[in-house]
Amino acid sequence: MGYESAQEGKPVQEWYEGLREEAREEIFDLIDTLRGLTGNLWTKPEFDHLRGEQGISELRPDNIRCDEGELTYRIYGYSGPGKQQYTLLHGTLKNEKN
């Protein structure tokens, strides 16, 4: 599922549609793979629970190599609202390490 609001529309979908094709393919493949697994099989490096972030986790597609170098994308979300659902909240190009 993707976050949607009257004010913002579908921000993750809009972000995704603006990405280069290689990034969209990598993200699609990751989500498609995770969709077939139960939640307890979602593990690093593709998935990471963010400690201290009140249930927020990140999807971690493989980096994309291009003319600009290596691009790292992250999609943040949470498990829910229903059973066996995951909601995408925010997608971003990650420019620096934590």
C-alpha cells in the first residue's frame, strides 16, 4: 500500500514515477520479492527495522550505477494497517550514511 492524503496525493507513487528506469525496475523487483515472503522473512540487507523510530522500517533496493556514480534509494514505511500489509510512506535518494 502507499500513503495517500488529500493534501499530498500519493507522494511515494509520484516520487517513484519520477525515477530513472533502472531505479524503478530495482524497486519493483524488491517489492515483488518481498510480497511473496511472510513478514518474519523480511531481513537485511533488503529490509531494516529502524531502531527508535516507532515501527518505521526501510526497504533497501540495490544501489543503481549510472553516470553520476552510485545512487542509493530508500523507501520508508511500516507494517500495517492490516495484517500482512505494508504501507509505503516516503521514498528518497539517500545521499549520506547515518
